[in-house]
Amino acid sequence: MISGATALSFVLICLLGAMAPGPDFLVVTRSAILGGRKAGISAGLGIALGVFVWVVAIALGVAAILTASAIAFTVVKLIGAAYLIFLGVKAWLAVRRGDYSELKDKVAPVVAPKEAFRQGLFTNLLNPKVAMFFLALIPQFLPHSASTAQTLQLAVLATTVAVVWTFVLSTLVGSLRKFFSSGRVRRMLDAVMGTFLVGLGIRVAVQN
């Protein structure tokens, strides 16, 4: 079993990583703005599942193979970059169409929870930097002869951190839903977030 002090240190580092602005942060925020708190939480659950998969992959040695293989790493990186650019262009196209009627409480959300979950999952899984983060982090908290149970403990802790943080973020953004219901505001946010997502995609593609 992992000690309480070790678990707390691991949780704090994971929380700092989760709070850092990046693709996951943007996807959750945009989902919460366009689909409300439920969509934001759904995106967060997708991200949390991605985190769990990455940690388990590290335990099985799959992530190490990925980061050690230049070709495999580049392929995943470019696919992830393309997906971020796709999401950004999608936001830009929404701006161009200009279909930003005022959102009412009884109107269906612009982003459905299922779509938000899928976007969160793919954004996380197609980001090899998540693998590198946990690949560097996990060995610091596990002995060389760590058991599967210990690795799963860390996986559950990392997943829980992702769920809790995205729940808080979605709740905060969702509480401003009345402000974001303005078509003018949502159009501006789509333009800004689309630019950030495309920029992140390009950055991911060109970085080593």
C-alpha cells in the first residue's frame, strides 16, 4: 500500500498538472460554456478516463515504448495536433456561420454530454505529453518492485484528481451560464478558443 504522505504528494502534483492551462482545460471550459455544467463534467470524465488509461499503460510499459520510439511518438503527436486543430477550426466555422441565438434554460445544449465526453477523452489520449508527464512522475512514487495494486492506486488517485478538478471548473463556468447565454459573448469565445486550440495544435505538432 502507498503511504498517506506519498499519496498526498502525488495528488498535489497531479492537481497542479490538471490546473495548468492546456488542451484539457480548454475543452472542459468550452464544453461547459456551450453545453452547461453537465457537458463540462462529461468532458472531464472523458479526460479522467484518458488519465486512467495512460497510467495503466505506463504500468504495462506501453507508454515507455511510445516515448522511446520516435516514430510512434511523432505519429501520436501529429494525430493529437490534428485533432486540436480540428476542434479549433470547428469553433471558427461556428463563428462564420453566426448561428448564435440566445440560449434559454429549456433549449438543448449546443454541445451534448456524449460529444463532450468524446472530445475530452480523445484530447487527453492523443496528447503524448500526458504520457511523458506520468512517465516521469510515477517512478518517483513507486518502488522498483511495485505491485499492480500500488500502480492501480496511483491510477485511481490521478483519475480522481482529474474528476474533482474538472467538476469544480465546470461548476464555476456553468454558474456563469446566464452570462454565456448571450450570442455575442459565445461568438467571441468561440473565436478566441478556436484560435487557442489551433495554436495549441500547431505548437504540439512542431515541438520535439
